[in-house]
Amino acid sequence: MGGAHVGATVRDVRLANELVRLGYRVHAWWALDKPDHSGLDPRISERLLFHAMRYRLGGRPSRTLDGLFRIVNAVSPYDWRSAFGQWFTFMRRGVMHGLLRRVCDGVARDRALITTFARQIERAQITHFLPTLEMFCPFVEEARQLIQQPVKYCVTFQGYEVYANYAREIGLEDALYDRIRQSVAQSDFQAIVVGSQYNRRVQRELGLRPDQLVTIPPCIEEPKLLPQAEAQALVARQFPGYRPEVPLVSYLGRQDAEKGIDLLLYATKLCREQGIEFQLLVCGPTAHGSAYRTACRQIAEHLRIDVLWGDFVSDEVRSAIFQLSDAVTYVSIHDEPFGMVPVEAVSHGATVIIDEKSGARDVLSRVPHSVLLCRVGDTNDLARQIGTALRLRSAMPRPTLHDLEASPLHLARRILLHIADVRETELRRAG
């Protein structure tokens, strides 16, 4: 869902690349679709486990549809396929409903896929699995039952609440939670949760015990800072209405309903009524269709707010936006599991505004001078914090990755110490 630009995938790509740098062999299986350019190190083998259309027929496995759409993949660019899935919501919903039906009913019934997967695991001599999404753990569990060599896996919580919405639509939310609890019980390690606030939510909603979970926050890359004039030129080229002399408030991330972009628009209107002037920039991909993005643009029109709108932007443009932003907001409405965007923004020198329940607080609490907290769902408070950020921006020093303890090496070290028989001294030597 959303492809290679979704936070959970970004985290795992960075982790995989760092593990390769440390000397480990890493293999990647994609589910639903495989991006043309994933960002994975060339030394990592990549293959598509199953195409999104395999379970499109109400969850019944279809090798014919799987094979046919693999051919479609071979002749069409990934960006086109991703855009198609976002614009034609009936297709995306059908795919998700079918996949969740198969997960809840039992993936063992897809014997052909599980057998093939098990053979691939044996040939690659896999020892540990780290499924990106919780719902993919049953595929690993069933496959490892068919092979002789020991294979361990660890559940990572970083998105169940989003795709659980699809399960709720077809009356399978409780069944999905049962399946996730079963995966945690069958796995070999404490499940990883990407934020401490999120940890408490997982305990509350899924009924898991504290001793079944461990919190390990994601990582960010070292920021690549640009000269001011070059950053301004990049942003102006991507967003022709950008004015360097006017303060900039930005949102970068998925433009989906749980991200609270509409709250930012209302807060911007309140700021304007108080005489606080700034440019508002909103950009990023979607993972659940374009309806919310379209609604937000309509809201902006009704509020008479000019917004610098954009979709997915390159890493270089993203860095330039962070550098030029007087404030970056990331005020979600769904207890954000983590949120790498505010951490990345702080590493570039921006002041960030996050909600009180944001998982990013686990890392950003180390640099309180760069962070402002907003009450969840309170547009007046968000407007007040935007005004505060604009007043304080020039006095904020830029934290380093060392300050944040959020480098890929830091994440890889914690993961390895959690799942493997690796001593800290070995990791220091490797790092």
C-alpha cells in the first residue's frame, strides 16, 4: 500500500541496507507489487512473493491472475501501476479485502505459494525474517513449517491500525487481531513496536502483555544539506509560487485521512485571521487513494487559502524543503506509531510541531528546543504553536544524528542485539 514511499517500507529499506553494510546477507521478498527502484542495496536479492491480484477474487488464490499481472508489471512502469491503484479505489479495496480474507481464513490453504516460498527460503539459507507488516507474518510461519533448517521471525508493529480499517469494512477486524496475536505467540522474539506510545496502544487494542513487546524507534539518514540559494532554486522549480522572503510552514508525508492535513488548513486560517502570514506547503504520496487529498484541496479553496500543493518529491527536494521551512507540522489524528518526517526535519534544522501522542517523541525528546507539542485535534492549539515556531525559528540550533540516536547503524545494532546472537563489541567493530 503506497509502495516504497510508505514509512514502514522506508524504515525496512534503510535497515536492510545497513545490515548489508555490516556484512550480513540480506534477501527481500515484496508482496502486492515490487517497485522498479526500491532503494535497496544492489547486493540484496529482490523478488515478488505474490502479486496484489492473487487474492482479488474474494481471497481465493488465483495463480492465473498472479501470473497475468506479473506480465503487466514487466511491461508497465511502477509509477503508472501505483497511480492506477490510488485513483481506482474499487481495485485497491478489492485487493485489500481479498488479502485480508486470505490472512484471516489461513494462508496455508494457498499451498502452491507457501511451498514455493519455503523452497526459496531454503535456497537462500534464510535464518531470520523481519516482515514489514504484521499481516505478512502468517506467510512466514506456514513456510517455515515445511523446511528442515531453523528459521526465526520477529513481528514488527508499524501499521496494523491502518489496514485494519479494510478488515472492519468486511467484518474481519476481530479475526485480524486474532491472527496478529497468534503471530506474536508463534514468533521467536518479543514483537518490535516503533514507538512507546504506540506500544501502549498495541497492548490496549490487541490485548498483548508488556513483556511481549519491545520499543525500537526507526532511523533516518544523515541529512544532505544544500547551500541556501541552491535549496531555494530547487523548491521554486518544484513549486513555482514559492517566495523565499515569506516564512514557510510545511507538511511532507502521506496525504491520507489519518494525517490531519485538514486540521492544518483550519489552523492556517486561524493564523491568517490573527495576522500571522506564511506560505503553506503540502506534498507527499498517498497509500489509500486520492479522495482525502482532493477533499483537502477543496477545503483550502473554501477557506481561501493558497497552498503550495505537491505529490511525491525527490529526496533532494525534500531536504531543500526541510532546510527552508520555518516550521514542519506532523499532527496526525490516529496516535502516529512513529513518524520519521519530523525527525528528518529536525535533523535539517527545522522546528517541528507534533501532537502529544506522536511516536516521534521517543527520539525528539532528546532535542526539546526543536519541538513544539500540540493537543490532538485542537486547531486553536496548532495555530498557536505555528505562531510560536515562526517567532523562535531563528534561535534554534540544528541537532545532529548523534544527538538524536537515530542513525541506521543505531537501528541495526538494536535489531541485531534483539534477534541474533551478536555481541555489542562485534557491532562496534563492524560500525
